Amino acid sequence: MERVTVFEPVGRPAVLVHGGAWAIPAPEHGAHLDGCRAAADAGWAVLAAGGSALDAAVAAVVVMEDDPTYDAGRGSFLNRDGAVEMDAAVMRGEDLAFGAVASVRRVRNAVHVARAVLESGEATLVAGAGAERFAWSVGIERIDPSWLVVERERERYDAACARGAPTFTETFGDTVGAVAVDASGRVAAAGSTGGTPFKLPGRVGDTPIAGAGLLADDTAGAAAATGHGERILKTGLCRDALWRLDAMPLDASIAAALERLRRRADGRAGMIVVTPDGKLAAGYNTPAMAHAYRAAGMPTAVAAL
């Protein structure tokens, strides 16, 4: 069943983040909520200082990439070779500028590389070693990829090797994302992920694909998704939700897009959406989705599962 919450009244500026949608184990609820709250507060600090929606969304995602709780940056799931490969993307609604990277291993914050791709204007999606060379050419720090690996994921990888690859229903998705609207009504989205556990090396999911893992357009809004990437790709989940806003209220648009994902692709996912006038909503058809938001008049972000 699709569950959607619209956070009203909010207004602009505002920021909303997610920290993954699936059956998040109870002992990890606190860490997921704390991390989302910290990310939303970081995004809000940018907006409160007059920063852009894109700056705010990126700042929020960086906090979650650096938090080992999530499947993004440090703490990412390991692929079948026992390595971290990360995807990330950013999109600016004002001019539909988009930047993304896939299968990067030797950078701390993949979202920074995606932002650099957007700013360069040379490409929209860069992958693998080429993306890493580009990152270093623009001054992004090169790291030892072992820094990204945490003991929790090493243990999960060893268990997966012992029994074979896990199915998606045996774990949970901790892809992270953020959407924001600034005081001028301009929207943006950002997302980052380590992909699925025990994935094929080189596998790329929905996160770095415009319209699937995220989308931002000042004429509609900004959305970021999390869940089963291959199935999100099939229905273009974020585009599906935003394009329905011409004919449906915000909550109905999100519910209809998630229902279509479930019905047509047997997909489970969560998503967050912000509109140019400052409405915020979160929806999911998974057992839970960690998320948090902050807007004017709120002393701190509010988080929920």
C-alpha cells in the first residue's frame, strides 16, 4: 500500500531529505533518524544564509555520504568483488542542468563530482575511471577506497558470499537524497548511492538517471527516489510523479506513481518531492523510509520513518 505524507504548511525556503526506504531494522532506526535530521539541518543552514536550492541539496547529501549509516559514500554496500562503487547525481530546476557520475571508487563524496560535472557543461553522466580522472582534474580529493568500507558491510559481504547473493527483499535500501526550494521558488535535487548489496561490478541503478532517481524542474518541482533501482528505471518514477502534478494534487501524484511502479514493475520504493511554492511530501510503498525536513520557523529538522 502506498503511504504519502504532505507536510503543510511549509512554504519556502525548505529542504526535505531521505535516507533510504525498506525494512530498516529496529536497532538502526535511531541512526537513520539522526542522520536525516543532521542532513536537513545542513541543507537548511545553506538556505537560511541565502544559498541556492542546489547548494542546499548537495550540502544535505554530503552529510549523509559521510555518515556510515547509509548506503552512500562511507558505509556503502559492497559489490560482488568486495568493493564500493558509487553513483550520484544533481539537477537544477531553473535550467534543467544535470550532472551525474557512476561507478566511482576513489572519491569521498560522489555528489561533489556530480556537481562538478553539472558545472563543467561538458557532459551529463561520466562513469568509472573517466569520472575519477575528471574529479581529480577539478581538484576533488583522491582517497584510498578502503576508507569507504565499514565493518558492518564487510560482515554482510562475507555472509552473502557464504550463501550466495542476497535478494532485494532480504535487505534494505539506504540510498540518500535531498530536494530543496529556495526563497525565489527555484528547486533542485541531489542523490547518492552505493547501489545494491553484492551487485554486479559496474552495475548502475536509477540514482544517476534523470527522471528515474531524481528530477528537478521549476515548472513542476523536484523529486528524489530510493528503492529497487532497476524497477524505478522501468517506470521513470520521479518523472511520473512530477508530470502528474498538472492534473492531480501532490499526494495523489506521488501515490499514483508509486502504485504504477508496484503494478507494472512489481517495484517497491520511496520518494520525496518539493514544489516551487514550498509544499513538501514523502511517499513510499515499503515498510519504512527515513526522512526529515526543515523550513522557516522550525528550530530544528523533524525526522520520521
